[in-house]
Amino acid sequence: MKRLAKVVAVVLVLGLLATAAVGAEKAEGTGTIKAIGTGVARVEGDGKVEIRGLGIGTVWVRHADGLRATGRGIRWDLPGGTVYFLGWSGHIEARGEDMVVNMVGSLIEFKAMGSGTVYLRGRGHYWINGEQSVWSAEGISVELKLSQ
């Protein structure tokens, strides 16, 4: 039964993430984004992602060079360098190049620093270097670049 629950969770998350960037608005900024909301978030690129887990939702981290998680919940280390967190209450910090971090839930809270792309779909607020904007069901794709 636990194995079936894992498979169902994986299929649901992948389905949501596959549609995350379709039809999304575009924005860009330098260096840092902070987001709080509900729905789907995907961070791709080089740098660091700090996630605050409240025991609701799922987090996938793929190709992180460094990963630190403190708290409680379910953690699965999967083949190919992917780590899956379910119902994690605590903090997750991932660092790396060509890293992918996916988050799905009714309360997503994270901060990403570096360069790459962030997709947000659902409902919430995000800040790029302190300037606030809104993300919605239509989705938004934010391109982060390192300041020069």
C-alpha cells in the first residue's frame, strides 16, 4: 500500500509540473527571489534554494551538489540523485549547478538565490530583490540572472 501511495504521489506531482510553464507570463530579475503561496513552484538553475516546510505538500530535489534537511516528515532518496520529501516540517537547503527543485502544496515558502528560471502557478506573492509581485493560476516564469 505504501508503494502504491508513492507511485500515485509521483504521478500527480509530475503531471502538475509538466503544465507549470505552459502559457506562463514572463518576468526577470537579478539574484534573489522569495515566494509564498499555494500551487506549484519549480526552480531550475545554479545557486541555492531554501525551503520552509510546514508539513503540507511535496518537494523534489534533483541534481543538488549539497542537500541539508532538518525537521521531520518522509524522505526518500531515489536513484539518479533525486530526493523526495513528503509532508516535511522543517527546513530544506539545496545547492548546486543544473539543479531542479519542485514544490507542490497548499503552502509553499522558499527563497532562491543564483541564476536560472523559476515557474510559479497557483496563488501567492513573490519578491525579486524586495519588489513584490503576485503569482496566479495562469502562472509566471521568472528568469533570474546574477548581478554583474
